[in-house]
Amino acid sequence: MKNTKYNHIADLHKPKENRLIHIFISFLSGGFLGLVGEGLVEFFVSYFSLSRTDASTFMILVFIFMASLLTGLGVFDKLVSIFRCGLLIPITGFAHSMASCALDYRNEGPIYGIGSNMFKLAGSVIVYGIVSAWFFGTIRYLIEVFFL
């Protein structure tokens, strides 16, 4: 069977997704996650007398811990299938990618399994994050030097 004929048959049986509903769900769940994050920051500021900067750091740590824990329990993927990118875009998606790779390769040992495979997906995020930060930082610097 030729690839084009196979792709046509597969497309006929593929369930159609309503992207507008997925966008709306992602927007609401991401907004709710932001609301929870702001609530955590206010909690840390109020009850532990932390500065907002320190409280934000602890909020990020809570999100990373919760995403890693839910990944280990096998719940995070089910939540992502419901809430879509609203859960993946913040730091929780990064924590999930690292934790899931570590869990997938844990049987191969701590060095060849976990250590060498943990950054498969997260490594590209780190590299392109650093490159884009350098690029936009350079543009900002040049704008400040020549135009301000």
C-alpha cells in the first residue's frame, strides 16, 4: 500500500479535535495555575515573612516538586490529556520531561540510564533557552547603547 493511500485512510479514521475548545481549556488551566502560583507566593510572604523574590523561588520549587511527584505516580499525563498545554507551558512541563525520562531509563542504571537520558528533551529546552536569552539580551544591549 502506498504511503499516500495509507495516510488518506488513516486521516479518515482519525478523531477530529476541536482546537478552539483545546485553546480555551489550555487558557483557563494555565490561568488557574498562575492563580495558584500567586496564591502560593502570597502564602509564603504572609506566613513565613519572605520577600516576594524568595517566595517566588519557593513557589517554583513547589510546582517542580508537584509535577515530579505526579509524574512518578503516573497522574501527570492524565492531567495533561485533560488540561492540555496549560500544564505543560510553565515550569511543570520542564520538570515532567526530566522526571519522565529519568523514570523511563531507571532500569539501565544511574549513569547510563538516568544520567544520560534525563536531558533528552530538557537539554534542547536548556540550549535554546540560553541561546535565545543571549540573542535577545544582545539586541536589548545594542538598543540601549545606540538608541537610549
